[in-house]
Amino acid sequence: MIWLLIGYMYLFIHRPFEIWEWLGELRVERIYMLVTMVYWAAFAEKTWTRNIINIGVLAFATSFTLSTVFSQYVGFGNLGVQDWYKVLVFYVLVMTSVNRPRDFRLLVVSFIVIAAIYELHSLYEYRNGRGVSRMGTWRMVGINESLADPNSLAATTNIFIPMLLPLTVFARARWQKLSVVGLLVLFLAVIFFTGSRSGFLALIALGFAVALRAVFYSRFRWQILPLLILPVLAWGLLPDDLKDRYRTIIDPSVGPANAQRSADSRVDFFWAATKIWNRQPVFGVGPNGFKNASGTGRSPHSLYAQVISDLGSVGVIAVGTLLACFGFNYWQARKIYDSTDDDPWSKFHFYVVVACSIAVLQLLLLGFAGHNLLRFTWIWYAAFSALGLKFLSQRRDAILRTPPEPEESPIPRQA
């Protein structure tokens, strides 16, 4: 079952059926998911993972469904709505069928490997001339259609980075350590080449947090701090147009006037969302309904505008519940994990919970400049967080139940 889940992760992230049209005509993703569900129902060993985050996901799913039911702008035939329910189905499959720590580790490692394949393919095409010119800058785009937008690609890449943390636990050989560093370099390069200012700021915030952690708490600060030089080196390799793009964060006069208008429009969209909220305060106007309800024909470019306009007050409560559940899992993991314990499995599972919590904070930060409410990582990371806490608890209980080795009794002296 674990290999079927990994295969679906590849299809969902890389989306080859959006790259090669003949695969799209075969409905590969839909057929693969149906086969996976049949195998899960008939043969998979199923055990439901109990975790408080199920309440958050249930609240989110309920809000999502009700807002769609009562929407006059969006229906269940909408592709965005259908894609989100695919994410929910994957959540159920993972929460019921990943029952062994080794399977979970394989799932997390495969997730990052698949992400790297997608990023490498996109970077390869960018170096071969595939990109988009916006606001006087040649920017990198994703290889598929769903995540092709430069800002979306940068946001997705930012959210991939925290999941490198668990990989460091079992990276003992030199080639394994170099592979983790190589993945970090790849993700940094992709973010820089997208020209996404929000992605750039999120990366700076993450680097600043890592630096503070390394300076004040980490025993390995001298191993971590040199990695922070990588963004400085990457900056020197950027084309001038991308450098000017990022300089507009501090000095808008460096870039074209439409770059500043793009930033200002987010404020206008937020106020448009509040007006929609006043008209539809309970369930909102439905997922992705902002563009039609506002009359702008555009997405809100803000998570917070998206929540209040698309899902209404019920959605605000649901998202708040989900965030609280992520926080509770992190708090529980901190209580259980003993930092002096050298057990690699405990550390791996703890780092997964930490990585998911960091990614959620990044989603909230990126949400100031992007409408990421329906991004798959909210639900996938909820499953990862729950499983990480589950196996961390099991590992700790197993260690506590193991009796200490008896001390050798001294050899009595002979008279």
C-alpha cells in the first residue's frame, strides 16, 4: 500500500498528465486513485490514527462542503473543488494505512525526492528558455499547469524546505549529507529564479529563525551557520533583472510602476473581501468564488481575504481550529521528546512534527501575499504531523517499557 501512496504523491506533485497531453487524455490520475482505493478497501491493513488534528481537518472539510453547497458561484463540478477532495481522500488513505515507522519514513523521504524531481524538471526547462516575462523580469515557472505561476512555485518550494529537517537524522554517510545540502541548494535556486518577492521574504524569515535557533540553542551551531551563507552566494549568481526585482521590496522605484501596483492591489482585494463577508457572513461565496463575487475576475492574492470571502465565518472558525490542532501536536511532541535521547527514530518523528509546524507558519506568512487556502500541504502536513506524533509516542512508550540491563555483580573474593 505504501508504494501506491508514493506513486500517487508523484502523480499529484509532478503531474505528468499536465505536461504530456496524451497522458491527460487517459485520465491517469483518476484511474490510479480508483485502483489505490480498491486495493486499500480489499487488501490494506487499516488502523485509524487517532489525533486531535482529525478534528481540525473535519472542521475544514465541513466548512468547505457547506460553502460549496450554499454558493451561487461555485459547484461541486468545479475542478478546484474536485482537486481538494482528492487531497482529503489521500489524507484518509494515509491516516489509515501507514501503520509502521519504516513505512512512514519511506513516505516522508519519498515526498522530498518527488519534490526534488519536480523542482529539477522545472529548473531544467527554465534553463532551456521556459519561463514568463512579468514586470520586466524573466521568471521561472513550474513545469505543470497547476503550480506554474512563479509565486505559487516559490511558495510551494518554501514549504518543501522544512521537510529536509527529518532527513538529516538518518543522513550519516557523506553522500547522504551532501544530498541533503544539494536539495537545499536546489530549493534555494528555484525560489530565487521565480522572482517571487513573497517567496524571497518567507525564505529570509526562515533563515533568520534558523540562525537564532542555531546561535542560542543548537549544539551544532558551527555546522548550521555556514549553510546560511548559501543565499548570499546565490545572490551573486542572479541576473540583474531578478536582483532589481527583489530590490523593489525596499525601494519600489527600482522596478516598474506595475510592480508596486501589484503589491497595492492586495490591500484593495482584502477590502473587497470584507464587503463580500458582510453580504455572505456565514458560509461565504464558496471556494474560489471571490473572483466572480467581487467582479474583479481575479483571485484575492491573500489567504486572509480568501478565508473570509470564500468560507465566511464558519471557515474562519474551521481554519482557526486546524491551526490550533497543529499547535497542540507540536506542544505534545515537545512534552514527549527528550532532547538528550540519541534514539534516531524518536528524533526523526519529532522533527517531522516540528517541520510540519514550521511549514504551517510559512503558509500563514505567505498568506499575506498569496491565496494558499486550498494548497494540498495543509492537509498532507496534517497527516504527517499526526503520524509523527503517533510514532514518537509509541517509541517513547517502548523505551520506557524496556527494563534496564542488570548490573554485573562483583566477583566475590575467595578466602
